Amino acid sequence: MYRLSTARIPHRALLLLVISFLKLVGVSTVEAQRLSPTTGSLPLSYQIALTDRLRVGVYQEDDLSIIARVDSQGCVNLPLVGEVKVVGMKIGDAQKAIETAYIEGRYLRKPQVTINVEEYAPREVSIHGQVRTPGRYSLPIEATMTVLDLVTKAGGLTDTAKGTEISVIRVTAEGKREKYVIDVDSLIKGRDKADLAKNALPLLPGDIVHVPERVI
């Protein structure tokens, strides 16, 4: 029985070790990458954004492997199948969407697709209103940022901020405008009513956060 010891192994070395082990027990390189803890250096939670530049590879189909940018409609234009929507998807989900497109188009029976981000789109959010340092802030690539994280990065709430009703305005890839109301004040003060599932909303590129003023 095979055993893997991961103690004190650097992250990249661990990734290569996992892939090597999977290949040893008969899993292909592409499938090994799919089953390993990350895809390349990307976290599993990374969501593809508009204007990301992607390298799309199809195992043993070099003619179908390309580098393409996610267009304004959230799609990549691929050989044979044309446009496939990938924006907002996690890497694994986007790989499956492209595989499905090749299968449904009857071009490939069992395609194995891998995606890597060659160039990230600018990932920024803005915050204005009653915070000490309003402005635009970059989102981390390898982690999520919540409204509370952004408020903290912006220097915290002012003395007149209404922290219980911070709004997040988001425009989806379909052009739909969505609004979320976040109770950051309860999270900061550790109140019992703080709803982590509702108030720990991960921010997405282009989100606009507004901190209103409290009526005195």
C-alpha cells in the first residue's frame, strides 16, 4: 500500500510529489493535475475574471491548445466549438465546461482540458463613504477579501459611519445589477446577531462598496 508523508514539504514540492504519486498509480498527467490540491499555482477558489488571459490545453490535441483572453461577454473563443462562457467559474468548473462543449459538439469523446492563467485582469474594488481612506483597492489573487477586510484596509469606519448597513453594488457578467447589505459593525464588535454566512461576502472585481453616514 502506498503512503505519502507530507510533513515539512514545501508547497510546490508537495504538488509535484502528489502528481508523481498519482501518475505512479496509473493516473494521467492531466488528470493528476486535476486531482492535485491546486491547478498550477492557483487556489481552488480562484474565479476567472473578464479580460483574464488563459492558456487552454487539450491533452494530446495540440491543434486545439491556445491562449485566449476572456472577452466582454465572459467567453473564450476556442477552435471548433467557438465561444464558451467561463467568467465567474472556478478553474475546475471552466475545464469541465470546455470539455462538455467538445463532447456535445461531437469533436472529442473524452477530452481532458487544463486551464492556466497567463495574465490576470486588473482586480480592483472601490469603497467610498464613511471610511478613513476611501478609494480603489486591489483584490488578492490567492485569497478572498470580504467587506470587513476592505473596511479594515481602508482604515476602518469613521465615528459617524453606519456600519450595520454597508452596501455592495455588483454588476454581473450578464449586466444585471445586484445589491447586498452587510452588517460589518456586528462582525467587528462580535455581536451574537452577526451572521457570518450572510455578512462575510467575498468581494469580486468591480464591486463598489458604500458606507453610509449614521443619522444623528
